[in-house]
Amino acid sequence: MPARSITSELLVEILKMEDKNIMPSIAEHLIAKGEKFGIEKGRKEGIKLGREEGLAQGRRTTLLHLIRRKFGSVPPQLATRVEQASSAELETWLDRILTANTLSEIFDG
């Protein structure tokens, strides 16, 4: 029997019961279950976002390090640009630094 059918039948039986005290405890149980589900979902999403931000920060740090090693220093406006860059931009710039002869070749293609 499908879960939805079982759930529907269970709700019908509960509603037929004469004991009205059972309804608040069922409601409390369902609320608690919903809260637990929401907390777990939020935790998983937070972990995912944290990983993504950690990877992006690692790319920023690596790119700035490689620029310093290859070109000697990072102009402040480029450091700001790197700090505000998307993951896709960082990936592109990290690829370009391998063959770039100037900072312009990295950031302007």
C-alpha cells in the first residue's frame, strides 16, 4: 500500500477518535518533526555553502600568491578585484596565469 494512502487512512482514523486530547499531541509531534527536518536541511545547506566559500577563498589566496611570485606585487585595485571575483572568474584567471606575461593578460584576457 502506498505511503500516501496509509497516511490518509491514519488521519481519517485519528479524526474519528472521540478523544480530543490526542490532537494537540499529534500536532506537537508533527511540528517537532517539521522543525527537525528544517534544521537538518539548513545544516546541510550551510555546510555546502561553507565548502563553496572555502574553495573560492583558497583560489583567491592561490591566485594572489602566484601573482606575487610571478610579477612581484599585486596592485591594490587587482587585489580588490580578486577578492570580489566569482568562482568562474577565479578559475579563468588561475588558468591564464600559467601563460601570462603581464597582469593584463590574466585579467583582461
